[in-house]
Amino acid sequence: MKADGVFPTIGSKYDQLTGLYNRESFYREAALLLGARYDVDYCIVCMDISCFKIINDLFHMDTGNLILKTAAEYIKTLLNPRTSISCRSDADHFILCVPTEELQIEKIISDLDKKMQSLHISHNILFFAGIYSVDKRDLPIDQMCDRAGMALKRIKGSYLTRYAYYDAKMRDQMIEELLISGNLETALLEHQFTIFLQPIFDPHKNVVISAEALVRWFHPIHGMVSPGKFIPVCERNGFIVRLDRFVWEEACRVQRKRLDEGKKVVPISVNLSRLNFYSLDLPDFLSLLLAKYDLEPWMLKLEVTESAYTDNQLQLLDMISTFKSLGFSVLMDDFGSGYSSLNMLKDMPLDTIKVDMAFIRELEKSERVAVILKFVVELAEALGMGVVIEGVETKKQCDYVASLGDVAIQGYYFSRPLPIPDYEKLLDKYPL
Ligand code: C2E
Ligand code: CA
Ligand code: CA
């Protein structure tokens, strides 16, 4: 059933609730319109409402219907019936076909905001729009709508950006994302994933004090796929939970092998993507992993980023406290990159701050960054926490950072992330 609880009348051209065209007749009419007005540039605009489902759940269905009808009434007054058409395609989705010259998207969005505010519903109702400037007239209308829909999907829920135009890059990204998604399962089964280890140094004693495990994907045809490409896809489709667990196990395997060979071991830190915190068995999983490889908790450190804090603070606090009671160290990754780094620091029992790479990149360009870095090191010291500075690439950066106090350094200056055998060689070279 539709969001409004009404089925369109079979055979009708119109959506019963709003009186706009329904999807099928819109496709037909839009094709006719674009065919008849070949000399005019057109846009297809897909619009929908943030959290419409929640609004329907929270309030009575009548409220949802009122929102849709109000939006449709506005759309009717907005469009010139000789040049433009519109429909409600389904649920809270509206599609417009409008001459480019007549499209004032910012005005439409701000007018809709005002209309929604005038309904006095105690929920922020925001419209988002994706726009396809019709550059290929022979494309079927449903594909034009898909393109506008792709642009919409990019920005939905972003709050800062309420509309976006489709460009060819989006299509490439979408195709790439689909390809990546379709290959993940096989990649895991066929051992295409592996870990690299990036050593972390104490610049004062010149020793390796720990390492970070970073996942790598070697695709048999495409070669190495960058984590920057596939990690965000895994985070969107949930695969990251399995991938992270694989990485943790690989890290444990390295530690066990070295212990068996009587070699020195330093802690390996692993990334815990925010989705992991929805699995309540996470602490049990980690404990069992340690037991399976007969390791002590200090041998595995846990890196958590601020996005996990933004999601669900109480659950995260609970989880981190459990990790601590199990003997794990917990690091705050990418400190300073998000909106609430200081809040997270205030609320969570963390052991170490990893300062985001952006700071070191700006160091030479900005006096203020140098001051902030100094302050962060002092802050960590005052809180009894460790500090790792990420992204140190030059001697100059290293010298400055080392002058700030008791810091650890992770960056290309000392070492890039290494395949396991190279990491082991490097570790064997340095004294403890
Ligand atoms: P991150 O956790 O902040 O990891 C550090 C990233 O900085 C790594 O990129 C590392 O190669 C890079 N890096 C280290 N030193 C330098 C330097 O001096 N200069 C520059 N330019 N880069 C440096 P990588 O391996 O490409 O990973 C990128 C991100 O992907 C990671 O950022 C992390 O957020 C994510 N990631 C990587 N492996 C995993 C994983 O196993 N699980 C999860 N959830 N995320 C992972
Ligand atoms: Ca990390
Ligand atoms: Ca980081």
C-alpha cells in the first residue's frame, strides 16, 4: 500500500490523493512534452521529504497526507501548465518536468519550507531535490528520472545541501559502487583482502611502539582498490562489520605467529567502524578472538572514530567501558576532524588521541595550527592520555611535533603501511 493509504484508481491518469499525474501518465506526458518542445531546454526534478516514514509513524497518517497535499497544491500554482508537468510518483516522491529557464529551485525549496512551517507540525519537514538537465533528449523518461534520483540520493539527509544536479561523474560513481558491492563477498571468500601494518614510532627513543592494521584489497583484474573507495561502500551496505572482524583476526594471527617464533610483539591497533557498535556481541567477539589466539588484551588496541559517538552516545560509552574492563586500550581516531571531538573526549574513557592528518598538512601554512597542536598535546598530557600524530611526512614536521612533548608518530616519514613480512623485518631491526 502507498504511504497515504490510498490506491490510485486503476486506469486513472491522476494520483488520487494530490490530483497530480501518477507516475505512468507522467512518463507519457513528459515524453510528449519534450518531443513537442524540442527547441526548449528542460530539467527533470525529483523531490522528496526527509524522514517522511518517521512522520507517518510518529503522527497520524492524515498528517502525512496533509503534507503531501499541501506540497502538491503549491506545485500546481508554481508550474506553467503550458510548459511544465508534475506528478507524485509514489509515497513522498514528486517529479517535475520544467523548462530550465523557468526552474527556480532555491525559491521552490524555500517556499515549500514556509508552507510546511505553516502546518505547525512539530517535526522539521525538509524537501530535497535532485535535478537532471536533459542533455540527451532520446533517453527514456524513466532513465532521466533515475538520473535526477541519483543526484537526490547523494544529498538526501545532508541538511546543508538541499539540491544537487546530476553529472556524469555521479553515474560513474554509482556504477563503481555497484561493482564494488557485487564483488565484496567473493573478495572475502577468495582471500583478496589482506592487511598492511603501519608502524608507529616514538621519535625520542627512535623505537617502534605499535602499529595500525589497514585493510588492502587486491582485485585479480583491477589490481589494488583503494580503501578510500571501498570502505565507504562497505560502511553504507553493512559489509564493514565482517571486513573489520576479518582484519582483527588477521592482526591476531600476526601476533600469535610472532609469539610462537619467540619474537618481540608490539600492540597492533585495529579500526572499529561505527556500525560495529550495533552488534551487542562485540565485546564477546573480541574476547573470544583473544582466547582463540591466546593473546593478552594489550596486544590489540581499538580505534574508534567520532562518528560512532554521534550515533549513540550511551551505547558507545557502555561498550567502551566494557572494552576497558576487558583490558583493551581504546584510541580516539581522527581527533579534530568532526563536530564533537571535545565532547567525545569529555564523555568517553579513552586512552589515546590520534590527531587527524589534516592538522599536520596545515602545519607549515598556518601558525594557528601549530598552536592548536601544542594545545592538544598539553590537553592529552593533562588528561593522562597518549597522543599519536598521524600523517607526518617530513623531518621538519617530525621535529616540530617531537618538540611538543611525549608524542608518538605515524606517517610516511618513518614508514608507509607495510605488507606483513616487511613489517616483521622492520620490527626485528629495531630494539625494544
Ligand atoms: P585511518 O584509520 O585514519 O588510517 C590512516 C590512513 O592514513 C591510512 O590510509 C594510511 O595509509 C594513511 N597514512 C599514514 N601515514 C600517512 C602519511 O604520512 N601521509 C598520508 N598522506 N597518509 C598517511 P588508508 O590505509 O588508505 O586508509 C584510509 C582509511 O580507511 C583509514 O583511515 C580508515 O578510516 C579506513 N580503513 C582502513 N583500513 C580499515 C579497516 O580495516 N577497517 C575500517 N573500518 N576502516 C579502515
Ligand atoms: Ca585508524
Ligand atoms: Ca586516523
